[in-house]
Amino acid sequence: MPLGLLAGVASVESGFSANAESRAGAIGVMQLMPRTADALHFDALDPSANVMGGAVYLQQLLARYGGDVGLALAAYNAGPTAVDRAGGPPSDETRAYVGDVERMWRGYGSCT
């Protein structure tokens, strides 16, 4: 997975803040839901483990969607069930999220 893509997710999700917490309960740099972090066997409260867990989860989503970055990012944001049900990003908010991450990724162009 390109490092710039991972950095784009971290930037959009939390602004690289290890202390970030969403209204939905996602935590840390990669804004992992505690249930997702537990399933991946990563401590979401530990900043380095949070980043590793987010990388593993994003890699799983990329594999699930055949390398389609847009669908993987949509699933990272809205959940795979919502993406599968909608056949793509399920909301304007998720479409904006995908665009924001992709723009950040392009901004990190030298990071592969």
C-alpha cells in the first residue's frame, strides 16, 4: 500500500492526532472503531498500534474491493456493509471523504 495513501487517511481522519475521538466512537490517528481494533488485535489507544491497525484494515479493504481505492476508502469511512448495500459510497459525506483522502494522497505524491 502506498505510504501516501495511509498518510492521506490519517490526515483526513484525525489530522494526525493520537487523541482524536469521533462522535461515533472511533479513536486515534486512524480513527479505528474499538471493535475493529479488537478484531485486528491492535490496541487502538496506542498511537503506533493504531496506525498499524489502520494500515492492516485498509489493506484488507483494498483486497476485498480488488484494489479499488475509492471503494476501499468508502468502506473505511462508512463500513463495508454500507458500501456493499449501496454499491459504492453510500452518502455525500462518504463521497467527500474519498475525494479528500485522494487529494491528500496526491499531495503526498513523493510518498509511495
